[in-house]
Amino acid sequence: MFPGLGSCDRFYRGVTQAFQRSSWGCPRDVSRTWPVLDKLGSTPEGCKTLQERFRTCHNLEPSNYPEFRDWIRHAYSILAMINYPFAVTARGTIPAHPVKTVCGIIRDGMKTEEDTVDAVVKVVNMVYNNGTGNNSCNNVYRTANMHAYRFQECTELIHPTCTDGVNDMFYPQEWNPEKFAERCRERFGVTPEFDRILKKYPIPDFKTASNIFFTDGDMDPWAAHGLAYAPTSETRYYLIEDAAHHVDLQFSHKDDLESFWHARAVAKRFIRYWISWYP
């Protein structure tokens, strides 16, 4: 996850695998949407079309099209992380198994270039507009949550990401630490300290760790950066079957899978055991 601790392609390969797990041909279908969008994004006229179809709050031009494209890519990342067997009802409703839903939308919308754009619009609205399309416009660059997260990325949670369009369903984009640092200075007036996390915590070995219950969901893109084992005899690791991001930390739901219940029960058992050792 952090600089020097793994390949920069892990996260987006994890996103791709989540989509492939839902539908084998889905990553291929998603990858075929990018040339259609790129063709439009290469000209002022095409950008105007994208601006109107996606109802962006800002004017789209070939110069800022790459940021717009990254915004769409991030929507797929969110879908992979919240790919739960129950609906998510924050500010609207995202359906259960949203990745499966999106794969169907993309597959059925590949007839013409216009249909392809409309399909991607539906995907974006599902994530950023909760399927309603009622927002007056989509703010590509400065939503409050993303602005806060981007600041944290520049200061505490620096995680290099890259895509190649071959081993993932996206487009070639290299990790460039110099450009990343420049963006952080321009946006927030801060310079990233790339080895900060390594100085503060004993990553990646955790040789002195104790009383920690590590978990990953096997459908979570972030699992690619997980430990995948208990680093000491006083820690535990649990891989949750059919689980997306942070599902074990959520409240119980009537549509929870048995694997979710079991993971929470095991975690509670060990945490209670560790607490019992202290007066």
C-alpha cells in the first residue's frame, strides 16, 4: 500500500478481479469503454458532449479530460469496495451486488458508441448520484469527501497506484512520484514524505506486534496490500470469504453471509481473550 512495500498495480488489479469474479467477461467490456470516451475526450467538441451527458459542474476540455477519466475509474473502485450482498443506503440506495448490476449495464450498453457513453453515465450516477440523476451537476474535482481524502493521501496515506490496461480493465497510467508531489503542493501546499509511514511503524514485518486481529475480505481490492498471515504468535489473521471492504466492521445485516458472522464472532473471541489478561 505504501511506497516501497509492493507493486503499484495491485489495487486496480484487485478491482478488476472483483469484476471478473462477478462476470468473467465484464473486465473486457469495461476496457472497451475507454477508447470510446478517449475519442470524445481528445477534441473540444467531444468534451462538450461528455460534459452534457455526464452533467459535469466544470467545463470539460482535452486538457482536463484525464482527471475526468480518473473520476470514472474511481467509481469502479468504489463499486468493488462496496460490493455487498445488501443495499447501501447512504444518501440514496446502491443495490445489493452492485458489481453484478454494473456488469449487466455495461454489457447491454455496448451496441453503439452513444449507448456505451450512456451505460457509463448510469454507472457514474449509481456511485456519485445513487442512481437518481437528480443532482444539478456532477462535481468531478472537488467533492468534500474526496478533497479530504486527497489531502490525507498527500500527508499520511500515500499509496502508489498504476494501471497498464493489460492486467487490469483500465488504461495505461504510470505512478510518477514527482508529479504526485507537485499535485500535492499545488492543491494543499504540502510536500509528501514518502517514507513517513515506514519511519513511524514497523512495516512490513510487525515483529513486535501483539493483540491485533488482522482481516481481509477476499473480494476487497485492498486485500492485495494485506498481510495474508499472522506476523506473530500473539496476533491473528482472518480472510473473510465473499467479503468486500470493511464488511466485518459494519453492523450486522439480515442479508449478511455466514462468513461475515463467523469472522466477527472469531474477532470478538480473541479480543475478549486479550482484554481478559489485563486487570
